[in-house]
Amino acid sequence: MQLFERFNLGHGFRKYFEVVPATDEPLRHAVYGIRHEVYCEELKFEPERPNRMETDEFDRHSLHCLIRGSQAPHTLVGCTRLVLTNPDDPVAPLPFERTCEHTIDRKLIDPAKLPRDRIAEVSRLAVRASYRRRKGDDRAPVAISNEDFGEGDRPRFPYIPIGLYLGAVALAARSGIETLFVLTEPRLASHFGKLGVDIKQIGGPVEHRGTRVPSMMHVPSIIRNMRFIVKPIWRVVQEEIERGFETPIAYQRHNTKD
């Protein structure tokens, strides 16, 4: 990592990647295609579909974003989604509420009692195999570890997974979401701590494509307490998300190549 990029992660991110909100059908199809490639074809978490697009009932009330290469032809890298509560049935559970129905510690928090228009879940993170290079990453849709942050005089930064999470946070912030839930690996909290993000486990583990725990994050706190070194990449991601919503045709439709 060059010296300037070491201290300006926003510049480093913009040099290699861009985040795009999937606000139209072609971009949503790109998201579903990445999910099919990773979740169905590679990891066999879901059955393969004839149309090679992995979708479910939650996509109808979700916001989606892509990470692509920043240079033409804008190779697709990964995606994630923000599942909002169903506007036609706000009390209907989010995906993690189904999976963790019996393990959520409702003494800590009861998602069912929160304002349903202020909560959402980050899910379906997926990174294409060619961008998951470490040993063991071929069995996870997206991965992050201590190695990603480097050591001493050899710093690194996990641009792709952090870019996906920051994209979801940006979508949440512009949608008025206050509390984010995520079902993820138990070790994630320590990695997010490096970024200044307080992620709190709210229940016991479940078996869901490996051992997973339900956790929550407070969106205003994420933004307020973000580590100084992370703020430049946050500003880039937030700017790209906003620009994608403001100019969906000019900005997005010409950039959907695989």
C-alpha cells in the first residue's frame, strides 16, 4: 500500500472500487446474479435457479448495492442488501427474527417492540470467488479477519467487505433506519471494533451456514464514532450512494458490464 493510500483510504477505495445503489432492474439483476454465483453455484447454500438469479420474498422490500471495479468495464465484485420491514405487514419478521426466534435474548432487546420503520437487517453479503483469495475464503460468501488489517509496517485494509458494510450503513442512514441487525460470525465484533463500530451480540448462536450469532448496531453511533482513518472511505461510499439515487439513469445504466 502506497504511503498516501495508507492514510487516505477514501482515495485508495476510489482508485479500485465504486459502490452503486441498485435502483433499477438491470442493476438488481446484477445483484441477484452475483448472489446466484456465490450462494447457489459455489457454496451450494441455495438451489440453483434456471434464470441464474438468487432471490427471495424479502427482496421486494429491500435496498441493494453493488461494489464494482472503478475502471471500465466495471467488473462486478460483490453485493449486499438492506432488508426493510414489509410496509404492507410491518410486524412480519425480518430474516434473522425467523432464524433466531428461540435464541434472541429479549431481555437485551426485543426487535418486535421497536418502531418497525426504524429497523433493518444487513444480509446477503456476497463477494465473487476471484476476490476471495485467502485460504478458507472459498467456503464463505464474504470474509474478514485480522490478517486483512496487516501488521506494523505492512498495513492493509479490507476494502471490499468494509465497503459493502458501509454501503449498507449509507443506505440505512438515508432511509431513516436507526438500528441495524445482522446474523454473522461470532468473531465479527472484534473486527468491527477496529473501525470504531460497536456491534452488540443479542442472542445465542444458531447453525445457519455455519455458526452465526444475532447482533445489532446503532446507525447514528456508527457514523459518529467511526475511526478517523475510516472516515475518508465512508465519505466516498456515502457520496457514491447519494449520487446513484440522484442520477439513476445517467450514472448507473451505462455501467452494468460484468
